[in-house]
Amino acid sequence: MSEQQSNVTPIGTPMSPDKEYQEINSYVVFWGLFYAAIFALAVGYLCLKIGQTVDAFAPVSVMAMGMAVMLKRKNAFPENVHIQAIASAGTNGLGGAMFILPAFYILGNNSLSYFQMAVPIILGGLLGVLIAAIFRRYFCEEMHHAYPFPAGRAAAEVLTSGEGSKAKLMLFSGAIALIYDFILSSLGWWQEVISSTTFSWGQQLADKAKLTFSLDNESALLGIGFFTGLRYAAIITAGSFFSWFVCIPVIYFLAGDHHMLVKGQDILLANAPISAVFREYVRHIGIGMLAMAGIIGLLSMSNVVGNVAKTVVSGLLKRNSDTQQALQRTQKDIPMPLIVSGIVVVILLFTVFFHTFFSQSILQTVLALVIVVVFSFLFSVVGISSIAFTGTEPVSGMTIFMIIVSALILGSTGMHGDVGITAILMMSAFLCTALGVAGNFMSELKVAHLLGATPRKMQQWQLVSATLAAVLSIGVLILLNQAYGFVGQGALPAPQANAMAVIVKPLMEGGSAHWPLYLAGGFFAVILWMVKVPPLAFALGAYLPMEINLPLLVGGLISHFVSHSSKDELLNALRLNKGETIASGFIAGGAIGSLISAVLRIMGFDYFLEVWVETPAATYLGVFVYLLLCTLLYKIAMSAKARSSDTPLTKSVSS
């Protein structure tokens, strides 16, 4: 227990719980909301590109610290803590918008208004904040030594570092990534997706053995891999290898005479592109894994729900004024009666919205209400636990499971066709947003616990910021649909949204879903759990394209080499911390560069070298510049030197 405790002990010099601080002022609110908007824009694109959201805590923390130094803020520390927390809402709830709503465009439904798309995202975000407030004391205080919260600790460590050089390094790496990804997306000087099929030997391998190899060399993906670490990056990539190197060749071998539809044409599976076989068949095995992994996580956390329920009932029965006065400043949440009242109001508003626009009967509305309430609370426990241990949350997998259950239940009431598809996707958007916000905001509440910030103030402003981010995310979605679209040549992958569309459409149109493939994936997830391999990470790799997963392994390997570069744990921690600063710059700068490219594309900017980028020479150049980017990350991280005054920054973080 002693080692575990050392990993979660508050670091730096936290604010004293016995003193009052000016934590919220106009400076904090302005910059917090400003960064929330910026990262909602930037990460929104990245989410649709790679199927993952990115935390804003690292870049915002460093930017806030650097700005405080330039402006000579005397109250910088508590201000920076809350700027970072408010800004993080810009990415916390993006899952609901970017994982679900593109499915409407994919399915050809362009009739929904901005209001109809925004309401479930806004209400889901509010519900997520309130659920996190209910669970905060259990996860952050009572289980303080059980849950390491790697993302929350990383944010706390950055905020307590106080080094102006971090801001400069962040700006430098962010500028490199912005230029790199802008060239990649707007000019096409080198190939973005390095694929073996570009070369004659690779094409022959694909034709004869049905094997392909591909890697997306965007800087943001490399940064994400560095943060993911080697263990989970390897598990995710193993899932991808399972799909592309095992399942696809087996399907071609066993079902070569099977007919399938590709772009509306009936062709033999033996003649179908490898990507089509992955999309139409193999990916469903990964979806089955995700659904079963969510069930496994839920069953393992059943005792948590009972404990928190007791806390809620106790808070409602006690007099609120007496309870609040007995608590220290660092233990005060939004009063429990207000939290419960807020949850009731949010759920009722969503119920009215759902009944007005999408339901066909009172029975359907009641059933939808029960489904979203049950899954919101139960899966929030699973998601928060996942965040607490690994820093990641499988919101798409849990949402997929809800879609399947909802289709079965609501389909039995006569809800079918386009009406049923729209209704279930709206429920999914609400749930997915709530899960994403609840899990990620709990990391921010852990930061408050570690550094001595007031959780109630953080919760209040998270409600405001989550609402702003939800409104902006819909605008980003519409903007990117106009620039790239979600179907056809050059469309954004939007992997989660495509998965949602593929699942819900046959279920609501009287067709049969890919139940044998879902079951195969589900049973395989059980096998993974039995041999102690995290099924969620493996499943994520199994249903995302290889080019998105493989860069995570590259970044994870670099992280491993950096964090194990010497026998001095302090020096390794310093090097890892410096590498994380660079990786944060890659993530933020790369996403912003890609977003600028999308805006310029709408404005008619077109200097992309489409003919050149398809040549082997462009691929060789892509390999070369990618290796330069990897070398830059490794060399700068390794340049960190131990000093006698240094203390470990990320002792609990290892690959």
C-alpha cells in the first residue's frame, strides 16, 4: 500500500484548505471560456479524423502559466487551476457530437436543425457534470489511494511545475506540428497515410495474401501515442493486427464465393477491396468486443453504485446548511439538493424534447427515459473508473451497447425506419455526451483535490463551459461536413459515427444485424478478460483502421525508451515530463493546423498536389519527415538534465 499511496499523494504546494483564495474572477472566466472554444474547434476535427478526443489540460495549463508570467499575475496559481478546468470542457463533451451526430449525414438525413442537434449535446453535458459531482467524494476522497487518475495527476504536475520554459517548449512544438500538419492537409508535399500498397511489392502482397500495412503520419497521432504509453498502445495495435492480419485473410479464404455490396454494386467478396471487407464484416467483431467489454466493466463495478446511492440519500436527508458548514473549503460541492434537482430538470427537459420531435407514443417516451437514465448512471461508473485507472474512457463502446438494447426495446413498440433511427441516435448523443463529460470532468475534480481548489466553484463553471462547448461543437460539425463531408472520396473517417450508422440502420429497418459477428466479438472479449488483457483497449484497435492505431505504437515506443533511458528514476521522470510537453504541442498544433486547412478548403484554397502525393516518392518523403518528427520528440525529451533541486514530477506515470 505504501507505494500506491506515494503515487497519489498531493504534489507541489497545494492551496491550503484552511485559507480562502480568489479562484474565480473575470480573468479566469474569459481565458477559460476562450481556450474551451479554441480546443472545441481544434479537437473536434481531430476527433472525426482519428476517432479519439484529446484532453486540453496540458496545452492549456502551460499556456495559462506562460501568460501569467508575461502579465505578472500575483494570484496565478489558483487562477491557472480553474482556467485549465473551464477550458477542458471544450473537449470533455465532444464525443456526443462527433461520435454520434455525423451518422445522420452518413445515413443521408440532412433535415435536422441546429437546435435539434444541439439540445441533446447541451443537456448531456449538464447531466455529465452533475453525475460527476455526485460521485466526486467517493472517487476523489474516499478512494484517494485506490485510483491513480493519471490524467488528473499529469494536469496537477504541469500546474505545479511553474517553469516558464515549458510554455516556450510547448509553443515551439505546437508551431512545428501546425506547419507540419498544414503542409500535410493543404499542400500534399508528402503522403499522409504511408501504405504498403503504394509500392508494387505491397500491392502484390495485398492481392495474393490479402495483407496491407498503413500508418498515418500526422503529428497529433504521434503525440497521442506518447501519452498513451507502450502498454496500452501495444494492446490497441494488437487489436488492429488481429483484424487486419488474422480476420481479413481468414474471411477471404473461407468466404471467397460470398456476394457483398460495395458502393451499391453486387460483387464477389474475393474481388472486394480489403478496406470494404474490414468495414462490412471485421469491424463488427470489434463492435461486439466493445459492447461486451462495457458489460464486463459494469459487472465489476456494481458495488460502487450502491455506495454512492447511500451517499446521495444521506446528503438529501441531512440539513444542507449544517452539512456545508461542517466541511472544509476543499470538500464543498454544489449542495446535494441542487444536484438532484438539476438532474431531474435535465432529464425532464430531454424527455419533453424527445417526445416532441421523435417519439410516436407515450410508451416510447417512457421507455426511452428509462433507458437513458439507467445507462447514464451505470455506464458513468464504468467510464469514471476507466478514466481513474487508465486516463481513457470507452464511451463509444458503451453507447453502442445502448443502441442495440434501445433498438430491441423500442422496435418492439413499433418504432422503425427513419423515425426510429433518428430517435435512437438522439438518445445516443445524449448518453455519449453525458458519459464523456462525467468521466473527464472527474479528472478535473481530482486536480482540485490534489491542489486544494474548491470543487463547488469548478462544478459551477463547468456547467457554463460545457454548454458553450456543446453549442460550438455543432458549428464545427457543420463546418467540417461542408469542407470534407462524411461519405465519398476524401471524406472524414468519423469511425465511431460510421459504426453507429452501420449498427442502427439494419436494426430499425427490419433487417438483421450482424449478430454472429457481434457475438464472436463478445465472446472474444470474455476470453481477453479471462487472460487478463484489457478488452476495451483491444476492441478499440480491432474496429479502428490500422493507419490510426499504428502511430500510437510508435509514440508509445518513444515514450518507453525515454522513460527507461537511465537507471536514475528522477532523470527518467524529468525526460518523460519534457516529452509530454512536446507531445502536447504536437496534439494541439497538429489539430489547429488541420482545422485551418479545413477552413481554407471551404474558402476555395486548393494547392494540394494530388498527382504527386500518390507517387512512391511522396511516400518515401513522408517516411523521412515522419522519422525527423519522431527524432525531434525523442532528442528534445532526452535533453532534460537532473538538477539537485528537482523533485519527481511524474513518478506514477510509466509505459
